[in-house]
Amino acid sequence: MSIGHSNHKSRVILFDIDGTLIKAVRRSEYRGFIRQMLIDIFGTYGRIGEVDFAGKTDLAIYREALEPAGVSLSVIRERLPVVEKAMVEMLDHLASTGEVFRLCPGVRELLDTLIDDGEFVTSLLTGNVERLAFAKLRVAGIGNYFNVRGAYGSDAEDRDHLPAIAAERISNLLERNLSPDQFIIVGDTPRDISCARHFGARVVAVASGPHSVDNLAEFRPDAVLEDLSDTGAVMKLLSDV
């Protein structure tokens, strides 16, 4: 059964996490823990210091860092549960010693409004491995807003494959055949735009991460915003896009 645009909960918002919903407060310390975690689990941190994390899945980040040091993607996948456990423990340790993440402008107000609105299903499309994604949201104080399973960096290395994974899960959950244009991806990097286009979803880019409005606009999203701070304008955009 296909659902129309005007029907109850007819559209799905898939939020990226880092740079879209939250920003790391102690980035250098966080990166240091990742380096040590890779040494503990794989015996090397490879080229992790040279890898640009923005918009990539964790699997892609680890492969890019570790393959030059002789660690194959199959080994990374095999040890991913150990990586996830270590990352969550590291994050909990950091959180016990001070603030780790700060919400991007307007995020809590927008999430509250989306829940009250009733038109949208709210979920995630993130490069983070699944357990880490929810640990980040929990530590940031917004974990309770995301109860519908989307897609994560532990599902596929290529971010372009994640929207289809999220769509299948959410369509099955709702027992409705949702089409790609009923999904809106909200993210802060060109890779968020690329994965939306690959799937056929709408995409709203936000310049709350490392990329400017002008830079994001070059990749032709359906809309680009400075941030999510104007809740009314964002809600209207999400309804119209």
C-alpha cells in the first residue's frame, strides 16, 4: 500500500548525527581515544590521523586508516562488535568527566515539534556504527527522540547504500510501501546530499558542520540552511520540499 503526501505520518526524516544534530566539544581528546582503541584492537592506528571523517561511515574511516597497515576490511568487520563496545565505553568515560557534545542550534526545539506534529516519522541515517550512534545521542540528551531504526555505519561501508537500508526497515515497521521521495535526509556534508540523490530522496543540507552554505549549495540539495534554529521555517520547508 502506498501512502500519499497528506496522509498521517506520510514522510520520514532521516537525520545525520555529527555536525547536524550534535557537535563534539572535545574533538582532539575524542580522536586520541579512537587512536588508542585501534591500537588495542588491531595493533595499529594506521593512517587515522590523516583521514577526513566528514560524511563517511565508520567502516569507511577504519578501512581507509587501517588497510595501508595491512588490516583488511573483512578483519575490520569481524572485530566491529569489539570496536562498538570499546567506543561506547570510551564515550561513557568521557561523559563522566565533562561535556562531550553540544546540540546544534534549534535541534531540541525541532525534534519536539516533529514529535507533536504527527506528519513525520523521525529516524537516523548516520555514518556512526549503531551502538555508538545511540550512545552519542544518549550522552547529548536526545536519545529518546529516535525510536525508529534507520541505517548506520555498521550496515554498509558506502554511505550511498544506507538510505535503501533505512527505507526497507521503516517500510516494514509501518507496513507501508514508502517510496524514495517520501524520505527527507537532513545532513551537513556533500556525502549526505550524494546518498540522498543515489536513492531518490529529498535532501536538506545544513551548514552547522564543516561545510558552508555556499559549499553545500554547489552540490544542489533541495534546500540549504545555515542551521536548524528557525523551527517554524524548518517545519514549513520539510512539509514543502
